[in-house]
Amino acid sequence: MSQRDQDNQSQHSNEPEYNRSGFITFIFTMVFVLSFFIYLVVIHPGVDMGEKVKEVAIAAAEAPKAIDINSIKEPWIENEDVARYGEGVYKANCAMCHGEKALGDGPAGAALNPKPRNLVEGHWAVGGDSMALFKTFTNGIPGTSMPGFTQIKAADRWALVQYVRSITQNKVEDDPAKLNEFATSAK
Ligand code: HEC
């Protein structure tokens, strides 16, 4: 036998050895991967993605839509989102006098005379149409503690108008043409 034949033979005799251990490693790997897979799918409680997606969708539907009031071109035109935005402006600026639910019972209003108005009942002295409300929120009511709110930007005052009109039992009809004319000049 030549040296080369011997080399070949020893290589050949090594080959099955090498393949067997490779095969065993392969089987072990597969068993490991498979059992991990079974663990993930069957045993591990896991997160039901379907449920998760549903929860997020419900939360998004229930959360009040945050609008950018500056993107509303005509905030005096009736719009639920603007009214809802106005509720936030109301809570920050008016609730202390007129009350959380606008029943005229805010803590800062208790000692005032006349008392802050119950806006839900809505007995208007200046007026309950959009224009009159806007003027009230801008100028206040002289001779009472109702202040003017020129520091609140016009779009936010229109949102307040919409909020008050959305909660009052005494919603006074608007004349759309007059309202439009007034609002575009009052901006
Ligand atoms: C310091 C307390 C106070 C604050 C703050 C206040 N108000 Fe008033 N508001 C009053 C009082 C007092 C009156 C007058 C009640 C009356 O004349 O009988 C009044 C009257 C009103 C009226 C009745 C208008 C009408 O035609 O009769 C409206 C509407 C109103 N307020 C809305 C608001 C809104 C909206 C805000 C927040 C931007 C606000 N008020 C903030 C005290 C307040």
C-alpha cells in the first residue's frame, strides 16, 4: 500500500465517525429547536395578539380625539370634536366659578353676587346664540364678576361657545350667514 492509499484509507475510516457526530449534533439541534417551538406555542401562556390589538382599538375609539384647534378653519361651525376640545378650555378657565358640570356651583363662585350662571339651564342675559356667547366670553359682563377672556385665543373662545351650546338646555338658533360674517371679521 502506498503512502497515499494509506492516507485515503484513514480518511475513509474517519469519515463515518465525523458524519455520525455531525448527524447527532444536527438531531440534537432539531430536537432543541422543536421543543422550544412546542414550548412557545403550546405551553407558554404567551400574549394573544388578537386580544391585544382589540384592546388598543377599543382604547383608541374611546379616547377623546385630540384635535389641533389651529387646523380648524371655521371653529364656529358646529362640530363635536371642537365642542369636546372646548370642554377642556372650560375646565381650565370657567369651572372654578360655573362648576365642573356648569351648574353655576363652582367653589370660586359661591360668594359672588350675582352668582355665576347655571349654563345648563341657560337663562341668557346677553344671549345664547353663538355670536352673543362669543361676545360674552370676549368682553365679560360689566357690573358682574363675569370677566372677559381676551387672553384666550379666538379659536378657543369659539370652542367654548360650542361646548356651552352642547350642554345647555336653552340652545338659541344661529343665523348662519350673520354668524359667518361676524366670525370671519372677529378672528
Ligand atoms: C370669576 C368667576 C367667573 C368666571 C371665571 C367665569 N364666569 Fe361666567 N359668569 C360669572 C358671573 C358672576 C356671571 C353673571 C351672572 C349673572 O349676571 O347673573 C357669569 C355669566 C356667564 C354667562 C351668561 C351669559 C348670559 O348671556 O347671560 C356665560 C355664558 C358664562 N358666564 C360663561 C363663562 C365661561 C365660558 C367662562 C370661562 C371662559 C366663564 N363664564 C368664566 C362668573 C364667572
